[in-house]
Amino acid sequence: MIQDHDWRLVPLAVACWIGAWLGTSGMDTQILVIAGALILAIIMWPTWPIWLRMAGLVLVVVTLMSGARSWQLHNGLVADLAADEAVATVHLRLEGEATVVQRAGRSWVIARAQTTKVFSEESRVAQRVPITVIASGDVGQRLADISPGAEHEAVGTLAPSEPGAPEAAVLRLRQLSVEISPPDSLNALVTSIHSGLRAATAHSPPEQAALVPSLVVGDRSEITAEIREEFRATALSHLMAVSGSNLTLMLGALLMAVKAVGVRGWWVRGVAVFGVALFVVVCRAEPSVLRAAAMGVVALSAIGLGQDRRSLRHLSLAVLVLIPLDPYLARSWGFALSAAACAGITLFAPPWITAMENWAPRWVAEAIAVPLAAQLATTPLTAMMAGQISIVGVIANALVGPFVGPATVLGLVAALSCALPPIATAAAWCAGWCVQPILWVAHWAAAAPQATLPTPAGPASVMVGALIASVGCAVAGWALARRWAAAGMAVLLLAVAWLRITPLGWPGPWQVIFCDVGQGDATLLRVGQHSAVLIDTGPEPEATLDCIQAAGVTQLVGLVLTHYHEDHVGGAEAVITRYRPPLLVVSPLASPAHAAQRIQDLAQEFGTQIIVAETGQRLEVGNLSWTTISAWQPDYVGASQEGESTTENDSSVVAVAHLDGLAVLLPGDVEPAGQQRALMAARKAGLSLRADILKLPHHGSSRQDSTFFAATGARIAVVSAGADNPYGHPGDAALDLAAAHSMTVIRTDTQGHLALGRTASGLQIRNWYG
């Protein structure tokens, strides 16, 4: 039971965490000293309990120590050069493998490094401080290829880091020289092990080959955006990084194997220590790995290795040791998630395992209870980080639990035997098929219509997450003791996840709905009680069809395809097949030809009339008045590297829709030249671009024309884009431009479906994460 644990060190650990967070906040040192003295004077009052006085002492000491360390980090020569954004030559040593991220349509390489020497025009100093290195293009590729531990000379611009950041500066890399010194022997060995693991998994299917190195050594270089999003939606992201819960499951599988061959007593503890040491060496002894190792050992003690009643004390002691060594752990989401998961495993996993042993083998009970406890304990934090809670996460973690340990053990075998390719390949192949069920679960669970539940923004999300976690823990404790109750709860969760529940009253009084269809466009214009015109169909049909159905629309009286790019016509076949709109308006540029031909064939099959848009065209459908502002057909189409073209974007149908006094400007994907062309066409034809609502062209791309924005006079700007899309939409330039024209920006990528309608009290905006 929870009350049986040793809670005496918990207040000290909490005080230590708070103190480090305050000390690394960038707050003025004098304020910290004065505040610390006041707190110490109050807490040390003799009538206060001893535990409270001790906690106050820890709080003050850790705050001052962390503040001093933060001041030293952010006030040295490197920090001073960064404040001036000076160009400097830096000798740096990479602390870990670089990470590749997509931002604003470009690939950026980010790496952690430590300086050894810094040269500027006015100074030269040998100083060891942590920095973050950022690069793109060819320089970024060179940075990505550097082995950790190697020292290089680099030239770049130093920029200040955030006040609470654990680095002294950010180096925007311009040049990277040849290697000054090679990696030390340990780093070189670990790099060769990682390379050997990637080579061994190369014979497995692509998704297996990507996940095994990520699960075993935290190498996410081959993880696709699709896998990353599926694992995020199903609360399985911890499997793509080195984490304490992964180590716990790995050690559990390892110890079960050695016990099966007769190992007993202290030899079991020796194997556990060896396993942890091996884990740290193979994954590289970085701070995140050491943190995971500490948390994993604490969690392991809770489920059977040692005396579990001391596990909470062990966790508190780990916090009291680790945070003073690295105060910036107090600001690390990874450390917070590890500590929360460890606390969940410590408090809840042992009684749940005992309860499940009445109807299941212990290894099954551990494989289910451990990840389940970790997932529920981290729910408040994930709710705040992601703004959502995974409904399917509980089931997904329980289902994949039995496969994590064996996959990690086999992956380590493959990594350590990389010098013997046949053995490494065989072990990696087996590890791949151990992670295949994890991939199946992620694919299946992420496809659930209600895979995630949105939470309020800010601190309120923590309260919602805590409430859900508390209820979940209470129900889990009761259900896991009963086979049929556990099965019933699983079925109930699956039913909730797979049944799409439309919020009560959605969409309310509406005239236009901008559907959240990911990276694409789909807009509904209401023309009757249950009828509408649809503008574009998004990249995939499911989200578009769900949006139409949730809006209560049973009839599409018209369909407009602004141009033939897949993110605008991908769902056309399903939409036309189901709703058979009698009218279809298309761009005059039938390019890409294959997409245009497919749409024409569909229209012919279902008897839909095709109208080619042209400037000045007016259509009246119910209470909708449609005016085409621009529809351009060039003589030549120049394809870009990606197979799309600016010309095709500029051929988009640009139109203004009037619905009972509400004007909406829908410009497709026109870029600056197309926007200027629309302005000229409007002036020539005597048309107006004035509108209440502007859907930002090209999903809010950074390439926009200010005069086009000004001509609209819109007060609401809508971004239709996918969350974390690789193109960087919406761009900062577009958002700044909208703000400069006094437009309020609303976004499908952060707010979901957007329903707008004019009421007696003004324009009403509602949103729903469908």
C-alpha cells in the first residue's frame, strides 16, 4: 500500500527540485540571496516541525548553489560574446550525436557541444562551457557526420541562450574545419557499436530497422515523421528514447532469463548491475542516459529486486543527488517524466502485480502493470506538454509491454556482437520481429478516431491530467485484480477511442467551417440547413468526410477544387463517390495532368457537371453568392524539384464567397505573383477583394504579398495547415503580416476544426479537435 512506503525524504526531494528550478530561472542573484535569507529565517523558527525546517534548508542551499552556477554559465566570456552576437572561431567537442529536425521547410542539424577554446577579434580564451550548435545545408550535413567526442574548429555567430537554458550560448555554424583531435577510445567504441547496430538492422523491414536502434540506444535518425506522430498519439514516445521505464523492462527480461537458467541470490544483483553498466556504456554516458539508469534501478527495486518499501526513499535520494550535480535537470521534461514514471512504478506497480498474479503469470503481470503505472503517472505532464491525453495509451502500453524487454535485450546483443556480422544480423532480425507487434499496436491505436483527448491550455491541463490519472489508478487497482473486469475496462477504453463522439452543440450557428484535415485544405460553406458547398477535399478522405458528417451536412450541392495538388484533391474520389455533387468548379490549369484526368473521370462517372473557373464568374447556390476573382492558365508549367510548381499554385481559383452578410476570401495556394495577378484581375473586372475572413494563401507560407492582405480588409485570418508539418507552415512572416494588418489569426493545426458564423452578438468562432 502507498502508506507503507518511506516518505521521509520526499519533502527534501521536492524542495531540492524547486530550489534548482528557481536557481536556474535566470533570476537576479541578489534577489535570490535576499529571498533565501528570508525563507531561511522563517522556516528556521523553532516551532516549525523538523522535516519542514530541513526542507527549507535544502530549498535555500540548492537555490543559491544553482543560482551561482547559472550566473557563472551565463556571465562568462562566451556568454558576453553571444550577447554581442559576435562572429567567433570556436574549438568544440561534440557531447553526443547530432539531431536532424525540420523547420520552415529546411533541415536543421542541432548538436550539443562543449567549447575548449574561443577566439574573437578582441579576445582569446580557453573556456569549457556547454553550447548548442545549429547548422543547415552542407555545413549541417558535415556536423551530422561528426563522431561524438571529436574536436573540431568551427566558425560561426554566437547568439545568447534562453535564461533558463543549460548552455552558455548558441553557435550558428558557418564553417567547420577538419578534425583537430579524434574521439577518445570509449566514444569511438560506442560510435562503432551504434553503426554496427544500424548495419545489423539494415536487413530487417524499414520500420523495424528504424525502431530497434531508437529503442536500444536512442538513435532516432531513421524514425519517420509518421512513426513519431503515431507513437506520440498512443503515448509510446518513451520507446523512441533511452528512458528509465525501458531500462526497467529490459532488466526485467534479463533477470527473468538468468533466473530461468538457475542464477540466484547476489548473483542476480550482480547481473542487474552489469546490465545497467552495459546500458550506460552502449547508450553513451550522457546526462539523459545516466538519469534513465538511476531511475531504472529505482523502478526495478520496486518490482522485486531488493526491498520495494524503500523504493520511494531511493527515488528521493536519486533526486537529491542528481539535481545538485546538474541543476538544469529540474527544467528537463525528460527528467520530470522519468521521475514521474518511476514514482508511478514504485507506488502502483507492486500491488497491481500482486493482484494480477491471482489470474496471470508474474511475467505477464509485470509486463502489463509496469508500463501502465508509468503511463498513468506521467499523464499530467504529457497533458501539459502535448495539450492532449492519449485515450489509447493505457491499452497500447499494456499491449506492448511484454515485447519491450526482449527487443531491448536482443538489440543489445546485436549491438555488442557487431564485430561478428552473422550473429549481429540474426539478433537484430529477432529484435526487429519483437518490435513489430509494437509497430502494429501503434498503427492500429493511432488510427482510432478518438485516439487522443484535447486538454485546456496552460496549467489547467495538469489539473485535468491529474484528475484523469487519479481516476485511472483507482479503477486500474480494482480491475487488475479481476480477469473479467480488466478485460471489460480494456473493451470500454477501446470503445471510447473508436467511437467518434461529436461535442454537444457542435458546430452551433455556422456559415463556414475550416476543417482540420492535416496539411491541406477543406472548407465548408453552408447553403442550407443540411447542405453545403465544399472547397477542396484535403490530402486524405477520412478527416474531410468526418468533418462533413459532424457538421450535419447530408448534401453537397457543389464542389470547388482550387487546383490539382494532392493536398487539395486527395480526398476528392471519396467525396464525389459518397455525395455526388451536381456541380464541380475546377482550375483552368489541368496540371498535374494525372490528377486532373482522375477528377474528370470521376465527374463523368457520377454525372457531375464540370465548370472551368474564369475571372468574373458568378454562381448563386442557395444563400451563397460566389465570385471568382482570378483563375489563371499559363502557357507553360515549370515543375519544381518536389514535383509541384509555383505556376500550379498560382493557377489556384481565387474567389470571394458571400453568405448572409459574411464574406470569405478563399485564395487557394496563390503565391506573391498569383496574389498580384488576382489584384490586377480584380481591378480590371471591377471586383472587390474585401472580406471578413481571409484563408491565408498556401497554408500560411512565408511568401505573401502585403498589398494583397491590405486589399482584403479582413479581420480574421485562418491558417489551414497540419501540426508539425515539414514545410514550416504557417511561417512567421505570414503571421507577422496578418498581425500588421490587425487580423486575428486562428489555426487548424493548433485548434482543430474551426466553425464561424455571424450572430446577433457578432462573429462567433468555435473549435473542436475532431
